[in-house]
Amino acid sequence: MSLLISSSSKTQQAFLKSVHELYYLRTVAGLLSWDQETMMPPKGAESRAKQLSLISSLHHQRLTSPQFGELLSQIQAESLDADMQPIAREMARDYHRAVKVPIRLVQEMTETASLAYDAWTRARQQADFDSFAPWLEKVFALKKEEARCLGFEKNPYDAHLDDYEPGLNTKIAEKLFAQLRKKVVPLVEYATGKRTDERSISWMRTSYPLPLQERLGREIVRAMGMDWTAGRLDVSPHPFCGGAGPNDVRITTRYSENDFMSSLFGMIHETGHALYEQGLDGQYFGTPLCDTVSLGIHESQSRLWENQVGRSRDFWEFWFPHFKETFPEQTKSLNLEDFYRGINRVERSLIRIDADELTYNLHIVLRFELEQGIFENQLAVKDLDAVWKEKMRGYLHVVPSHSGEGVLQDVHWSSGLVGYFPTYVLGNLYGAQFYHQANKDIPDLRAQIRAGNLTPLRQWLREKIHRHGRRYSAAQLVENVTGEPPTVDYFIKYLEEKFGN
Amino acid sequence: MSLLISSSSKTQQAFLKSVHELYYLRTVAGLLSWDQETMMPPKGAESRAKQLSLISSLHHQRLTSPQFGELLSQIQAESLDADMQPIAREMARDYHRAVKVPIRLVQEMTETASLAYDAWTRARQQADFDSFAPWLEKVFALKKEEARCLGFEKNPYDAHLDDYEPGLNTKIAEKLFAQLRKKVVPLVEYATGKRTDERSISWMRTSYPLPLQERLGREIVRAMGMDWTAGRLDVSPHPFCGGAGPNDVRITTRYSENDFMSSLFGMIHETGHALYEQGLDGQYFGTPLCDTVSLGIHESQSRLWENQVGRSRDFWEFWFPHFKETFPEQTKSLNLEDFYRGINRVERSLIRIDADELTYNLHIVLRFELEQGIFENQLAVKDLDAVWKEKMRGYLHVVPSHSGEGVLQDVHWSSGLVGYFPTYVLGNLYGAQFYHQANKDIPDLRAQIRAGNLTPLRQWLREKIHRHGRRYSAAQLVENVTGEPPTVDYFIKYLEEKFGN
């Protein structure tokens, strides 16, 4: 950072100082949130909510302050070098989005989300969509108002898609999701038509002692290249990757005695996120050039490691013997082929977070279509429960028996996260496109993975993706790395090769 | 808190809102510091320093802002109820102290402390006082300047004594320490004249498996009344009590296989601090009425539990059988009397933090006299090393062979903590005075402790001390509880009974 600062004008130095302070406030909030999920005693919850709300309002005040706006205008009038240009551009994006939404609306959204979250928790337990519907009405109404403040070209939904994935809009997403749906529905038909071999799943449900789960998990995380001097692994109810910046990246998992694979693939997934953060370029610390570019790119890193690598035969050629060595009793009669089939079996199921990597996409397509319907006023919130069931029947031939395993299963909407789901699928698309390119750039990549050497892949990801921070948009980054704009083709091809005939 | 707010005027509500925000910023800093010592990966250190410095400067800005000063003047002009009066008084104290010190001096002190701390770390390793002396010169010069800004009646040292122990000044401290020195020096002579019985110490140095140390430690902490739903116990290099407020109190200890007593008494000590925090009155949350009154009172709670209770025969009549049960091998030939003598043996030693509860006081007397000498310009910083050795010879008949085990042993001065040491001894005095009173108020207190029931003592402490927060000054609180102003008498009496003939 010192280089960056010393080479810049007085105004630029003042600007960077403010940018750093904004960044430190965000990382403070990051640590408070991590602690809330992992360490905080229950009675700390009320204060923690207040602490987080204070820090985020301080961040908002500073970002939207006239002083910061003035600094931004001043440096935009200067001639900026190749680093300061994208820093100014990205801070301007953050600034303009923040000033467009009146503080009154921000507060109303925060309060509504807090109350809606409580209502959702109760409604889900009682599988009572009707009690939650009024809250959902309010959330969507506020999100529509927010979209009007933010502005959009054609569809108000665009404003929210662009929030989580800068550059994304309804038209692009619609096209991607239509192509995906068209290919995935018949693939699911085919893959679920095959008889499940009992040998390929019975080993999963036996007992795996937690300390050994953690030991093997940590070995794999380490082999992926996690820097333990700049990160941690802990336990939380919902696995996540968080912490206090690229030098302090904290991942979590949860252990269940009878479901080691869930914890293990959770660790691999979160480590994919962590490697992205740790791979950012430290010389730009505290600026958008040392920050992750979008949720879609973030998710591409976790899914590439979890699915493309972690659920491949290549990966397990090296790790399967370690797995058997760690759990000799549990895996006595298990061979690699049955193991591979087990971790890749396809099942039509109701719950998104339990879905395999093939059917998962249809869960997201469904949510995208519902969000789009509501924003285009073609669908009423009160009908969501019924339309959900109908679409599940159409795409996956399974129908929730109650709303708790249907429209009420996800926390996102209650928390105001609208337009967020599509980034999960973008992660799949980007991940497949990146992995295809990595194999072209590193011809012996699969052989390296079979030999247990994950370093070439991690270095490639750092060089091509991680270190660029927010220098390029997500779509531009994909094109820089792969020579093509984002496409569904590589992901479809991957799914067909893995799950087709 | 809601009651307090609803019963107050609009100005008072605005004032309390600011007071709460200041409080939340402090607790955020508390959590960041706790995490730094317990959880943070090493590479997080640089960012953490920036985060902490940002939060503390935000706190300082808000406390010293003209808006807050204005609110304070306005509510002081109103007629305030019995709760708002002390809240306004204590916030005015904090405000006036903060505005008196120019931000330039605050920053210079922070930077100097950071550099002096580094210099101290190196100097201590190399036992090289001369390399540290210039830094110490600078620290004391800044502390003298700070004292001039803060103002004082007679001696500039008063300003710093009053900082850590509101109401304390050189005259009061001088009298207390003179009385203490006069009594303790001969007591040490007597107690160290007795031959040490090998049986009373050999058991201490055998091996105690860490998980069992933790298990027994947690049992005792629980019996003392620690609320685990509002607190945690973790491991850190230096034990402390911190966290994010009375509903989230976090203590730490360190375990050493061959020194269980150090970890155990550390836990008891920190739990004494934690019970004070957890015992504050939640209806005043976020205000000075739900905050600890002084370091001396804080230390009285830890030392009362650690020494008056934790090193008493009464306490171990109940816990010694548990100790033997947990470590049957290590304690095979140990009886209660030898155990008691072991945990209470007196030794002339060089290092304050390893000292027993009798000689400890002389280590503090020495530091007080040196600080006083410097502030009265009767002692030069360059002579500290020599005067230290001379005083150690006089009080304890032991002389450091190098400055690493002498004047360089404590971190405090390098960090700008001048006037802090005396609060350790005040803790001893207050603690003894409180415990004497507790035994008067609860006639069967010792019998209860012998039966393992620590609840009556904890309830008494909560009722008499904890719940009052900063409503009364430390000295007033001592007088309210015991009917007398603070005195050395009860502590001397306690030491004489325990260590005299």
C-alpha cells in the first residue's frame, strides 16, 4: 500500500485514507459477525446486534458524507494512474449506490428484515406460509422502492441483480437460466433413472468420529493451500467464510457423526472462498483492488474446488487411500468406484442446501423465476406457495407436503436478500468455464491433482483471478481468463460428461 | 434501560443515545482486543492495530465533539432524577478529561507507546536498560505534559493516579503505602525465616494433564457463579478478563503441565473480575451505572476471590478432596495442611507477577515510589535501574543480576501506563476490607465456604458492590459497604494472621 500512497497526490492520499477507514469498518463488522456465529455466548446477542448496527451506520455515514463525495469528485478530475483509476471507479460505484438510497429506507429495510426474520423462523417451524406472507409483501415492496431509488434500465429486478453481481441484468440472467433449464431437466431425468447401488451409499451413514473428521478435513484444506498463519477453521451452525480481511480469513464447518461428507465438502467449499480472499494482492490492501469482485466469482471459487475438483475421480485417486487409512473400519469393503458414485449420486429432493450439484441448478432456476415474476408484477406474493409447488412438480417431480420444505425453506428473502440466488448458479457457470481453461493452460493439471499436488491449480487461480480484486468486472474477468464472455456451455458440457449417458 | 429512557426528557434521551453509542464503540474495541489475544491468526496483527486505532479515535471524536458537550451542558441544566444525576456526572468526568488532552498529544502518546513497546521487548530480551532509557524519558515527558493538560491540585502524579482510581492522589497513596511498607517488611522477614517443608511444594511441580486442569478449573469457576450463557473461558499467553460488556464477559488462562496452581489461581482471579462485570445492573446497560467504578475496586474483586477465599483453608476443605479425586497419582501422599502451606509459601523473589500475596505488596510499593520520584523530579529516568536494585535490596534482600529481571520486567511503562501499579495494592486493601465486612454481615460465611457454597458471598458482593456501577466513587463505595473509609488495617490484620507468628 505504501507504494500506492507515496506515488499519489495529496488529494489522492486523503481519498485513500478515507477508503482505508471504510475498509477497516467493514472488517470490524466482519469480525463481529464471525464471532457472533462461532464464539459469542447467547446473552451477548442483543448487544452484538447494536454493535453491528452502529458500525454499519458509521460506514454508511462516512461513505455517503459530502466530504467523501467531494474527495471523489476531486480525484476523478485528476489524471489517475492504472491503479487509481479502478479504485476511483469502484469507490464511485459504491458511493453512488449508497447515496441513492435514503437513510430512511435503509433503516426501514433493516428493521423490517429483523422482524421478518423472526416471523420467518416461527412460520417455518409451523409451516405456516400465510403468517409470513404479509412480511414478505413488505420486504418485496421495500425492495421495489429501493430499486426505483437505485435506478435501472428496463426491469426493477435489474437493480438488485446488479447489486450482488455488478453487470448482471434480467435479460442476461433469463437467457442463461433458460438454456440451463432446458439442458438440466432431461439430464436429471436420465441420472435419476439409474438404480442406486446400495454399496455406493451405505458407507456414508456409518459413524465417523469427529476428531478424525477434523483431522482429515484439515489435511485436505492444508493441501489446497490454506495459509493457517492468515486464517482459522472453527465450528458454526451454518458453514461460512468470513473474518477480518485477506490476512485474517476464517472458515467454519459443522460436524455430524453420521454425515462426514457434508462436513468435508463444506470445508472444501469454504476453503475455495478462503483461497480467493487470501489470494488478493496485499499491495492494494484496504482498497477495491484488494477486494472480491462479485458473489458469482466468489462462488465460482468455492464450487470449482468443491465440485469440479473435490467430487472428481482425479482428486480421490490421491485422497481415497488417506480416507480409508483414517477410517479403516467404516470403509472396509468400499472401493474408489463406489465411493465416487456415492459422492456424486443424483436425487430429486425438496431442500436446496441438501441438493446434489445437478439438481441444485433447478432449485435456483425456480427462485429466479419467482423473483422475476414478482418484480414484473406477474406474480403475487400470496401465490408464491402454490407456484413453488407447481414449479417443483414441473422441474423435479417432487412436491413439498408443506411450505416448511417449500417456499419457507430459505432465510434469504426474510433478510432482504432478493436477487442473491442467481449468483449461486453463476458460480457454477464461471467455475466450469475457469476449470476448463485451467486444463488448457496447465496440460498436466489432472495428473497433478491425481498425484495430490493442488498447488498448480491454486497458483493459476491466484494469478488469473484472485490477485485482480475489483480491477475488472466479473464478466470482463471471465473473458480475460477464458477468452470468451460467460457462457453456460462449459458447465453443461461438464454436467453431461459427468451425469449423462 | 427502557424505563430509564422512557422516564426522561427529549434532551436526556438524545444524551443517552450518544452515551450508548460511546459504550458500544468501547465494547467493539473490547471484542477486537479479546480476539487479538485468543483467536487472531498472526498475519491479522497489522490490520487489527488499525481497526483498534480507528475505533478508539471514533470514540474519542464522539466523546469530545461539540454536540456531545452541548448535550451534556443542556442536561446538567435540567432537574435530573437519582439515576440521571450520576450518569451525567460520570459522563461529564469522561468528557472533561478527554477534551483537556489535545488530540495531537493523544496521537503522540499512542505512537510513542507503540514504538516504546517494541524497544522494551528488545531491551528486555537483551537486558539492556540503556537502550530503553531514551524511550522511557519520552514516555514520562509525555505523561508529565498530559498531567499538565489534565490539571492537578498539588503533584502532577495526582492526575494519573486519579485517571485509574478516581479520587486517588499522591498524598493518600503515600500514606497507605508507608503504612503498608512498615508492616510488610518485618512480616516478610518472619515468614521467610521459616524452613520450607519439601512435602509442601514437591507436589506442585509434578505433571498435571491439561484437560483435567481445565475440567477442575471450570468446576470451580462455575461454583463461584460464572454465568456461562454470558461468558467464556479461553486460553491466552497472559490471562485477562475482557470481552464485550456485562452480557459477554470473557476470561482467559494459560495452562502449563507442571504448574497447575498458576493456571488455577489465574482462573479464580479472572473469575473474580468476571463476576463483577456480570454483576452490574442490566437495567442501566450502556451507561456509567452499568460500568465498573475503578481499577482498584475491580482488582479487589479478583484478589478477594483469589487470596482471601481461594488461598484459604475454608475453601480447600471442600475442594481439596475434589483435587485429590481428579489427580489421585499426583497427590497420593499429600494432605490438606501441606497443600495449604504450599499454596501460601512466602519467597523473596525478583519478579512481581510470580510473587506471593505478601511480598507482592513490596513490589508495588517500589514502583509507586519510583513513579512518584520521577514526577517530583527527585529521580532521573537514567537512574531507575540502579535505584530499582537498591530498593529491592532494602525491601526484599534480593537484587536483580540484570535489568531484565529488574526495571525492565513490566510492560506497563512502555505502554504509557503510569500511575496504574498502585491500583493493584488498592485491590488488596479494598478486598480485605470487604471480606472482613462480608463475614460480619454473613455470620456463617466461612461455614458456607467450607461446605462448598459460594453463592452467599457472590450475592453479597453483587448486592453491595457490583450492582452500583459508577454511582459512587470507589472510596465512597468502600465507606458505604464497610462503614469506614479505605484503610490498610484489615489487610494488615489479614496478613498478620496468615503469615505472622
